Amino acid sequence: MISTALAHIPIGVVVERRKARSAWADTLWRPVLVFGGRPAANAWTWLGGCEDQSLFYAGEAIIELHRTEANNYRDNLLSGRPSVWVNMRPSASEPPYELRAATVDPAEGEAFTDAGSNLVEPVSMPLEVAEILRRFVAEHYVERPFVKRARVNRAQSVAIGPTEMPVSERESSLLRWARLKQTARSSEEGADELPETDRAVVPNRAEMPFDTTSLPPIDSIVADTDITAFLRAGVPPELTQVALRRAWTSDPAIRDFIGIAENQWDFNEPNGIPGFGAMAPLESSVDVLAYIASGGAPSQAPSEGSGAVDDPSCASTNALRLSLESTPDTSSVVGVKEAPQEQTGDSAAKRPRHGGALPT
């Protein structure tokens, strides 16, 4: 592939091998230095170090300079820390990495990281490389002023109407919607210009007077009063608000309710929080089950002293009531131990006690 670069800068790359403190890798590699020129040493020549850290000459790379990237080169020089991005690719054999490329373009250095597995590291730019790059920027950099394009208003440049226009200048769907909307508005304005004699007079229910005598008195509203009549159309809003306020203040569940707030109620008292206390004992559980078993028929318990049930339909209900109120016989239950009976007298005194030790 023919290169279009205007200049080439040969550099040498030095990498570091360091012992890793990890259970997943034994060593870590990273480029640490670049220098200008072509050394006579072979690639991956050991340069020195110790057991935990060693330096190697990884090989030679060529930095290509393009005129179209002069702006990026200039930004690199003005960044305060000019850098060279070194790209190394993992290999399947020793040495574990091979030198792929090097660049002084920050955008290209960021693109090196797209591979994911490659080792990309910026290192400090040598002075001789920085001087060559500075001369290249001075020769090829062109200041391009930023020009903001003016937005063209197609609604003003294209006439709205049935006139046929070229395909490239035909109105868009938005302009077509605006044209149709304007046509509909014009037709409505023409209808509004009809004489008063041609229009049918339709009475407005909101403007019609409302007969307040059909409503119940405000003072008669209590907690269970139906105030639907005050919510109908035509009722003055002030009267509706007065009726709602009267209904709310008459109901203690609404009037006395206070939202749950910390340190405001006595949480140790079962009935200390309005609306969250124990439910009122309206009926026993036996009555509820008897009502369900009878299919909704109300249960009629026999009067005291009577020995039979007059209504035969309540026989099953009363039988269920007796079975629920009687003590069950647990002698036939398998796998469950019976509760021990309470001992009295000497047997209770001789009962052994365990676990009497107290913590120190």
C-alpha cells in the first residue's frame, strides 16, 4: 500500500517488564521510552535491570506525518506534555508482544485502543522528534476560521401553494401540514362572518341560572350525607366548595386524621394512631364461618332453654357452630405431641429445672 505521508521519523521503543502482584498474571509489560534514530541492536535486546524489573529494546517504529493532520500535531505540541502513542499487539509466542505502530496524532492514538487487546501507552516525546514535528507544523499548518452556517428558513424561501415546484424544492410534510392548517383556519374565519340572523342560538348551560333551592341545606350535611347534587354541572363553584368542606369537617375520620409523623403519636398505645388501631368486634369468627357455610343465610341460634331447632335450614349452620365452639379431640392426631398438662402439688415442686445459669 502506497503511503501518502510527507515525512517519516524513525524511532526506537523501550519496554519494561515488571513482576506482577496478581493471581492472574505473572508479569506486566508497558512502553516506557522512545528515542530518535535507528540503533544497531536487534529487537528485544535486554538492556538491563534486576529480577523484578527489566528493560528491553522492543524494536524500531516509523512515525508518519500527514499534512491533513497538522492541526492535531499542533494540539499535541501545545498540550504541555507532548507524547508519542506506542501500539503493541499480543503474540502467541515469545516475546509476548510485537511492535505495531507509533504516532504523534492524539486522535490516531485513541483509535489504537479500539482493538481492546492491544497494549497502547503514551510516552514522553523526545526533543529531536518534537523539533522535527514543530518544523512540520510550521510549514503545513493552516489556520481555518470557524464558520457557522446560516440556517435557511424554507417557509420563507418556498412559496406555499398549489404551484408545482421541482422535486428538490417541494414542500416537506411539515410545510404541507402548515398549509392545510392555514386553509382550515381561513374557512373557519369565513364561517364566523355569517350574519347573526343565519346562526342558531344555542343556550350555554354554564351561563343559565341554577336553582339553588333544589339542593339540601348546608347545615343538614353530615358524615353520611350524599352530596352528589352539589357536584353537578351548573352548581356555583363556591357552593360546591362549601358543601365539600362541610362534609369533610363532619366526618371525624377525615377531620381528625393526621398523617404518620415521627414522634407525633404514641406508638406504644394500640389505639394511639387514628385509623390504625384494632378493628371493632362487629362479629365473631364463628358467626362469619357459619354465615359462609350456610350460603349467605343468616344464622339463628336457638333461644335459651329450647332443646331443638325450629328451622331445619339452620341445622347445618348450628352444627358447624357447635363443632367450632367445642374443644377438638387431639387423641387421633398422628405426628403431633399432646401439650403437657399442668402439674400441681408436690409433682410441680419436684420438676427439674434446667438452664438456670445467669450471664456474668
